[in-house]
Amino acid sequence: MHPNALLDMATELVRLVLRLDAPADTIVSGFLRQHRQLGPRERHALAETAYTLLRQRLVLAHLAQSGSGALERRLAILAWQGTDSFMRRALGPNEQQWLEQVNAIDRSGLPEKLRHNLPDWLAQALRNEVGEDFWPLVAAMDNTAGLDLRVNTLKAKREDIQAELAEAGIQAELTPYSPWGLRIAGKPALQKLPLFIRGDVEVQDEGSQLLAALLAPKRSEMVVDFCAGAGGKTLALGALMRNTGRLYAFDVSGYRLEGMKPRLARSGLSNVYPAQIAHERDERIKRLSGKIDRVLVDAPCSGLGTLRRNPDLKWRQSPKALEELQAKQTAILASAARLVKPGGRLVYATCSLLSRENEAIAQAFSEANPGFEFLPAAAALTSAQVQGAEALDSQGYLRLWPHRHATDGFFAAAWQRKD
């Protein structure tokens, strides 16, 4: 495609994502489906340009003020993630001169707000959370996340999959904590590889894998994934159960559960029972009260731990939205707890970085439910053969940070119901 035409497409995509009226990945995917004539490199350049803009929105908007012409075009030029030579062929002499002047600016001297590229409320909240680690956290979230795989241990061994990937020219490292994980640099196309088609691997962040380890379901147990979504954690739990027992995958969204079907078919699992529920007090929940061995509550949350993958979330969330989420999280956890039988385990988890969605919810639950004994994360993870579990434990909770653990940000708390 001619550089001018591709820059026009990038400008249009920038215009769409800046509306912030839908998740960026949905907008980008829909845009690329409308332009199927694009090659892999062109698709990659467009997608990464959109995500770079969302990561650096404040500083790029500041720098774009000095140019002329459509603002969205200037932003697309500044955020461009294709080759420099390709971009230069799309620019006139004046634009090339302007771009050189902008690129010569020392960004380290800009105001902090332009360097961290966060809304004020979130910047302050993260400073309160991590203190001196604020800037390392900002740097980690400004990078693209790597690609983590979970090896389906029902079908394959991690070392064998690592070797098969190497034969395909893809270098994979063992994840440092999860005993089932592999980490790949970049985003190679895996969907057509035999190991993916066979269901030997699933794409899943290492942090998400560790939630399954914390729940630690056993063979022949009854287990509930209370907010299952598209089933990433459900499939990990089913593999740990060795395809025995009964694993319920509940979610209020039938659309998300539909996304589990092809993954479930590849996995080889036959012990999973997806079911759409109306709300956390659904009759199906009541019928299982006090009967379940293990319950995972991966609660709806702000998702701010996934900013490496979803940079639009920092612009689409707000303090008011967080208040509404906290009320929902409290209600869902209280309802899910009723499922747990005496001696059973309950795990509450989010992919948020904020204490108000994490420790605050867990502490309130502990205070309101003396019948549940708090389980320190390090001991539970060590029992699940997780390496270096002490480095993941913060005051008894599982706490994962992008800049410390190279995972998405995750939180989890575990309890055992007393007899």
C-alpha cells in the first residue's frame, strides 16, 4: 500500500480510538476487519500506532500543538510504529521538518504529567500505592506486554512445547513463577501452529495462571469459577483437576461464555459446565450453597493492572466508576462465599492495582465473615509448586506488579471456611 494511503488509515483509526466510546481492542479489531487487504506488517503498524497514542496521549497531544493540518494526522505521525523510511515517504517537506523538530525535544524536561501520561486521579492513586516505585511502574506500563502461554498439562509437557516452538523459530523462556508457563518476546502468529490447534497451549498471562495455583483445585472436587468470562482461568482449573470432578463456569454474559467454546473444544476437558446467570443471587447459585470445594471470584474490576495491553482503560475509568465497582465486588464476593462448603477454599481476585478494589474488599470480607480463615498466599502457592512464592506475597495477599514481576497487575486473597 502507498504510504500516503496507510497514513490516511492511521489518521482515521486515531480518530476512532480517541472517542473512547468502546474498548480500544474492539475498535482496532473492527477497523482491521474492514481492511482485510492489509498485509501483516501494515496491520501491525496500524494497531501499535493506536496503542502507542493511547499510552502517550498527553505528551503527544502537547507536542502536536506545534504542527499544522488535522490534529489526528499529526498524532498519527507522532505515534507511528511502522518504519521511519515508510513514514518519510508519506510526508511533505514541511511535515518532515516539523517531525524532526519535535523528535529533537528532550522529553525528560517536560512536566511530570506529560511524562507519566496518566489522569491526575490515577497518578496520585498509584503514587500512594507504590511510593518510590511510581516511575518504574509507569515505565513498565508504557511497554507492550510479552506473550505468555500456559501449557495444557493434560496434553503436553512444558519442555516439549518449548522445544517445538524452537523448531518453529520461536524462542520461549520458562516463566519464573508458574510451573506451566512459557514467555515469548513479541507477538508471533500462533493460531496456525499444530501445538495451538491441538490445544496444547493457551495464551494466558503468568499472573492469571497463578490465580489457578492459589485456588489449587484437586481431583474429583466440585469447583466454581464465579466470573468465568471467556474461560482462561476455567481451563487452567480444569487441567489442575485432571479433567475429573465438576467445574462450573458462571458468568452474567452469555457473549463472553460463547468465547469459551472453541477454547474448551481444543482443551480436551469434559468436566466444565458453562452457565449464564442473571446475577450473583441467581437460583442456580442458591442450589449449590454450601456444596462447593473451591470457589474462584475473579471479580469485575477497573482492569488497571492490564494497562500494558489495554492503555485506553486509564482514560475510560474514573473515581465514580471505581465506587460502583467496589459495591459490585463486595456483593459478588459475599454471594460466592455462600457456595463454599466447610473446609473449602475461597479466592477473591482482580486485575487492579488499587487497594480500594483489593485489600479493602478482602479486609472487609474477613471482618464480616469470621467463619472464614485467612490463608497466607506464600504458603498456599508453595504447596502448589509455585517457585519464589515469597516474592509474590504482600501481607498474606498475592500481589503482582508489572515492574516487579513482569506480569499484569493482579491481586488475590484466599480463605478457608471453618468446619
